[in-house]
Amino acid sequence: MKGGQFSRLWGRQFSLLWLLLFSPPSFFGPGRTTHYLSVNYQRKSSFVLHTPDLFVDDPADSLVLLNPKEHLTEEESHSRVAEGEENDKIVKYSDRPVDRTNRLSLEEKMRTGFRPLLLRSKLKLLGISCLESAVSLLNSVPITCNYAKGRWVADSRRPLYSGFGCKQFLSDMWACRLTQRTDFSYEGYRWQPNNCEMLEFQGVEFLRRMQDKTIAFVGDSLGRQQFQSLMCMATGGKEKPEIQDVGWKYGLVAPKGVVRPDGWAYWFPDTNTTILYYWSASLCGIEPINTADPSTEFAMHLDRPPTFLTRFLPQFHVVILNTGHHWNRGKLSANKWVMHANGKPVTDRKLAQMGNAKNYTVYSIVRWFDSQLPFYPQLKVFFRTISPRHFSNGDWNTGGRCDSLSPLAKGSEVFKDESSDPVVEGAVRGTRVKILDITAISELRDEGHISRYSIKASVGINDCLHWCLPGIPDTWNELLYAQL
């Protein structure tokens, strides 16, 4: 048999096998006659997306690049020291697509919709009696899953922990069950991606999978919310006296006179799992300009990672990064941060624009992680996209509100393939850093914010930035779990 004829014959057999394995049972129901079978199979599906320019002429053109102000006193830090090597090269773009491929093992394929008995019956129609003969073929096919594309569905099993519990890890200011709020319908939904199934999150199973591993959240107060959410999910919101505070191992101890440390770290002794959070709102290296001056300004190195990361990276197995809402003049002024690049104050007016500085930083830290990952094969790095704000009729300090109590008033489904955060999407493209895309799915959940019910809220002040817990950040962690 000639090569071309063999290829065509195998192609027809493969197409028929694919149709039989993946079509619904009703397709082969009694009385159904199929005169022509046509399967258009694509071995690899990728999302080739447009990357925005690193610099924008008008920062106001991009909501993602420039994020409106939040409370200046909301999340301050005493940490000022940072080190790191200078990155002199200009950030480059890559034409490679963002990696969204989810390769499932046969076991996972069975668990997420492949039924063994159904498989056997379909294979018999092809005269194949041995399921194992098709295993290698199935495992060679990548199943592409864009976790950010799907829909919100009602689920009576939610929330994953009680809003009255988890006092060991959950801040009162984010526990909406402890406030005057009376409607909690926002708790009763889960995210269902298209083209793939997410495993049900189980705290015990999660910790088993994370045995002997350290998970580090590094970012702003939204990163802290995700960290607290994962702690509550991992414990089921139950009191766990055996879990130990090990912040001292990472320098996360509040100095005398400081309200709180720069982060928290907890160790689960049964599985030797550590989950920690480090406050780095900008993801920049920060260091005092004049160490001899108590009132000194601080160099905000746009092209250097925080010292915390350079120091402890060898100990980490999973890192989740985020930044966004501190990139405004008010924040930089309050923290006495002065932009630096290549070891010098930024004098380029274009780079000094807030949106451009943020872009440059995001690309810089992704590039740095990408350079480090070959040395740490155990490490997985995720960059979480920006969490949306839902202020209407003003901002946080001008009467802005988010009063909606109706779930999914903006719709329940995300249809687009590309991310709503083009900066992060562009930065990770062509690198080993993965995207944790939560922007569009969170945009649909404006009813889930703290709103006016915050325990410490002032009259007329609404928090339409942070989320109630349990709530939307739990879904972020379910997406993280699915990609681990």
C-alpha cells in the first residue's frame, strides 16, 4: 500500500474513532442512519491574540492600564528594602500564543466526561475490543480549555465554607456575614468553563496534592483576599489549631509600632504544606534612597522584582502574582515612591506615565520569572489578571456606589477568547508564566462586593473594589486548582 493511501485510510479511521468516542450516545440511537460522517479535527487549538503597545499615548484610553484610585490608607506597608539585578534590555513582545492547553491524562479524561462502558461499546462498533489500544491515541490529543470562557451556574453546594466561620484566617472586614448585609444570594454560584470540567474543590485532596509544597501569593490587597480565601477553602472554614503561623521564617513579623506585618505564612503539618501571602502592591523592588534619612523617599525599581522573591524563590512551588490598583499618583505619593529604571530615576516622560510604568513593570517581572523557571523545575508561576471595580455614579471618595443585589444582572456568560486584561495576557505570551484569567468572569459579579456594608466603612463610602468572602475570590482559587 502506498504511503498516501495509508495516510488517507488511517485518517478516515481516526476521524471515525474520534466521532465515536466524543459524540453523545443519542447520536448512535436506534433508527438513526448516518449516510456521511465528516469530522474536522484540529490537532492543536491556540489563541493567537493581538498584543497592545507597551506604551500608550493617552493613559486614559485603557481602563486596565490605569485603575481609578482606591483608599490611600487601605493597604499600607512598612517594607521598604529591595534588591535585584538591573534589567537593561527593552521589553520585547513575542508572537507565540498564550498557553491555554490543558493536557488531561486518561484518568482525568474519564473523570471529566469519558465513560468507560460507553467507550467500550463505541469501540466495539469499530471492531476494537481492547480499550488500551486507544489509550495512547487519546493521550496524544491535547484537550484545549480556556477556563475564562464559560458561564456562571447556580449551585446549591456553594459556598465552600461558612461566612460565619474561618475566623482563624478571614478578616472581619471581608466577612460579609458579619455585617448588616442580609442578602447572600451571590454565594450560590460556581463558574463552569466551556470545553472542560473543573474538579470539585476538596480541601483534603488539595492539601494532598500540595504535599511538601509552598504556595506564595504576592501582590496587593486583592491578592490578600485570594490568600485568605484559599486558607478558608483548604480548612473548610473550620478551626484548625494544628496549623502553625510560620511567618517568622519569611521575615513576616510586624516590627514594634507597626499594625501588621508585610504578610502571613501558615504551615499545615499533616501534609507539610505552606500557604503564604506577601504584600507587594506594585511588584517592584523598593529600597530607600537615603538610608540615613528617616523621612527618605524610596526608589521604586520598575525593572527589579521585590527582594522577598529573589530571597525565597528557591523555596516556592507555586507563585501567584497580581498588581493593578495601586498604580495611581496618590498611592505613589503616599508611599514616597519614586520611579526608577536601570538604576536611575525615570526621566522619560512616556515611561513616567502611570499606565506605561505599570505595563513596563508587569513585563519586567514576567521576564524575570521566565529567566528563573529553568533553574526551578518544580515551580509554577501564575499571573492573575486584574480584579474589576464596580463603582457607579462616582468613585470611592465621590459617592460612587455598587448597590446591586441581583446576581448576574450583567449576564452570566463570557463568550470571548481573549482576556479582558491585555497587559497581563501580552506579558505572559511566549513565556513559561501562566495566566490566571479572572477579569471577565468577575466583571459579571458586581453584586459580590463589600459595598456599603463594610464594618469600618464611613458614611457615604462604598467598597466596590474588594469582595465579600465567601465569594468571587473562591472561584479564582478553583481556577487555580484546576490548572495546578
